[in-house]
Amino acid sequence: MRWINTIERHLETDLSYITKNAPWLIAGSTLGTLVSIALSVVYARYLPTTYYGTYRYILSIVGTAGILAFPGMGYAITRAVAKGEEGSFVAMSRLLFLGACGIALVCVGSGIWFLTQESPAIAAGFFTAAVLVPFAEGLGAWKAFYDGKTWFKKKSLVNIRTHLIYGTVMLSIAYLISSKSLPLWQALILLIGGAYLTNATVNTIMYRQTVRAIESPQIKNSETIRYGIHLGIQGMPATIAYWIDGILLYTFLGPQALAIYSFAIAPVEQMKSRLGSIADISLPKISSKTAFDSSYRSALIRKTLRASGMTLLVVSMYILAAPALFSILLPRYNGAVPYSQIFALSLIPFPLTILSSALIAEGSMRKTYTYNIAGPVLQIGILVALIPFFGLWGAIVGKMIGRFFNYALLVFLYQKPMQPRDTTLSAA
């Protein structure tokens, strides 16, 4: 395996750990990508643009309400389980479920509001989401538990089955909507219901199995749980920043513009999600480190910068292939090509996000608060300022500015040594 040794020397990393675990994550994520591509093609060809844009609008509002479910707490669960504090999983999972019930209340309130605005179809979508969201979003912490235990194979096998079921359900729903020419309110009930029901069912089953698999429920750490709450609070701005573009585009430009934008960013987001599997692998290993000296910090930054050369190659290939891909797979949305090509550039420095796992493992609340709040708040402000005046280009540019700022901030914070006044979880 001389070529593996060559890559190891170039990236200065332990490929044995990655090659042992990555294939399972890659298998699951690859299938997820194929399912997403198939669904995108079917949605683009058979769903009316207004239907798909309205569907994305409801998901954007529900996603924004996800701030109530402590986004980011999953990292704390992974960190705790990697350190042997399995009992912390149950306590933090209960908080997540309680927060997801808060999302359901937001859905009910939104549904009532849209009824008063004489938009019963959108209201029906929100009421459907309200029933399923607590289970779809509140019981998914089992994935973080599996990451902490490095059960990547088991997690991937579950994800593979979930992708297959989800794809079958959503493809069937899209066919039914198209063949029967269903009205908007029925289409939204089916689309929202199908999207959340699969995850709700799988997460309920897996949560129960995970609780039974905990070997030491009595081993927990109140500081770790508190850290999880802090990470959850810190994740709120990023959640808003991720979804707010959809809400703004629908509000100012309508469902058609949101549909175009969704298809423009979808391929890039899929690539980002697939590359994110490496971060899932890295967090448990980084969490096992007992110290982050200057040599370790410099080495990790050097590795991520070199890995960015590989993402540059991937991005270049996508930019060249995008016109043909859209013409073949999404011909109704050829107008999305230039937006997608420019947005793909934001993916080049993506390997730097592995440094965020190091910040979490390091345990400095000062650093994690700075990183998780400053960048998303900047992006929210830019999107609010640009979208009303520049439309789709405002959304693309605003999202890119936010991401590049995040990369730069992450490197700065990671290189900065911990200060005695920093609040940490070193004792945990």
C-alpha cells in the first residue's frame, strides 16, 4: 500500500483510523446522495414549482424553530460518550426531546396564523409537522451516541435502511401528487408527513435500542451536561443562519425563486454533507487527546490546508460539469447553474471545519461561543441586508461571505492558546 503511505506523508495524518471507519460512513452517505439526487430529479420534473417552493418554505420555518431543540448538543453527547460518560446521554436526550416539543408548538402557532391569513394549505403543512417533529427531531441523539462509541458501521447500516425507506416513500408521494394532480394542501400534507414520518419512526426505534445498550448509566458528569446546554445555545445562531435565506426568499420573491435557489445550492450542500463524514470520524479521536500543544495545533492546521487541495479538485470538476448535469437531470432549472457554480467555491476551505471538533474537544466555552455566534450573526445580517435588494445573488453572496468568515475565525481561534480565565471542561 505504497500509495497510502504517500498520502499519509502528504496529509500528515493517520489513514489507518480513517480507512477503518470511513468506508461505512461513505457507503451510507453515498446512498444518501444518490437518493437525494433521485428525489431532486423527480421533484424538479414532476412537482409544480409553487408546490416545491412552498414545501421548502415550511421546512425553512420548522428548521429555524429548531433553535429550541439545542442544536449542537449532539457534539457534547459524542464527546461525553467518547470519554465513557454514557449516563449523560439520557439526560441530554430528554432536553432535546423537550426542545423538539417546543418546535411542535411553533408549528401549531404558525398553522393558526396562516389560517387567519387565508392560507389553509400552508397551515395544513404546519399542523402535519407539529405531530411528527418531536419524534423526528427530538430522538435523533442516538447518532451522536454511536459516533462517540465509534460504531460507524452500525450507524451507517441504519442510515442505509433509512435512506432506502425515505427515498421510496418520497418518490411514491411525488408520483401520487403528479399523477392525481392533487391540490396544494393535500400535496403539502403528504410531503411534510413523508419527510418527517420516516425519521420519526427510525429515531424512536433507535433511541429505545440505544438506551438499552448503555452499559454504565450511572456514569455521568454534570459539567458535561452543562457544556451540552452551552453548545446547544451556541448552535442557535447557526441554525437561524442556515434556514433564514429560504424564509426571506419566499417572503420577498415568492415560491418560484425559493425553488430555483434550493436546487442551486442542493448539489453543493450534498457534497458538504458527504465531506462532513470526516468530521464525524475525527471528533471521538480528537476528544481522546489530553493536550493541545503548539506542535499539535500547527500540524492539524497544516493537514486541513493540504486537504483543501483535494476539495479544490472536487469543486473544479463540479463547476465544469454543472451545466451538463442540470441540462440532463434538472432541465427546468437551468437558470440555477451560475448560482450553483459560484456557491461551490465556498466548499474549497471546508476541511478547516475539522478544527471545530478540536475546539469542542478542547472545551473552551469562550472560544466555542465566539465561533458559534459571531459568524452566523454576521451571515444573518448580510442576508437580511442583501436579499431584499439583490434577490438570489444576495442570498448566494451572503451565504458565501458568512462561510468564509467562519473559516477565518475558526483558524484564528484554534491557533489562539487557552487563557487561564477561559471557562473549560478540562475536569470533565
